[in-house]
Amino acid sequence: MPIAIPEKPFVGDLQTRLDYVAEDDFALLRRVKVSALRNERSRGEGPPYVRSGRQVFYPLADLKAFMEANTVRPVATPTLIHGRWRRRSAGGAV
């Protein structure tokens, strides 16, 4: 009868259980390169992170707060352009 050896937990499974996101997964989410995240960290920008050896993880709750803090909510205001009323965003684009 073979002996059942418990499997090593998958790193992704542990991240999910602990509510952390790996650096490369966060880069995919933001559609940026991992090097862009590294540059942000070196400048003291971006969301809080946890370093474990050479690996970097982002707490999920902090990522949500970071994304909400950087959410742009444009305000459309009617503007008279060439004799016609048009909706214009706060950024000035028509």
C-alpha cells in the first residue's frame, strides 16, 4: 500500500489564503512591466508592499485602497462650442 505524502502547498494558493498578490500578477493587472513597479518602489511611490527575500508581494486590501485613491472620475460639463452645446470632460477633451 503506497504511503500518501502531503503535497507542498502551491505558492498561488498561499497568496490567495493570505490575501496577497505577487509582483508579476499586479503588473499584469495594471498592464505595466514588472520593472515599472520596481521603479515606483525605488521612488517611494505606489502601494505598500511586503518583501520576502527577493520576492515582493502586495497586500490585497492595500491594492484596493491604492486603486480607489487613483480612480479618476471625470465630470462632464456642457460647453458651448461653435454655437452648439456639447458635453466636455474636466480634462478638456471634447
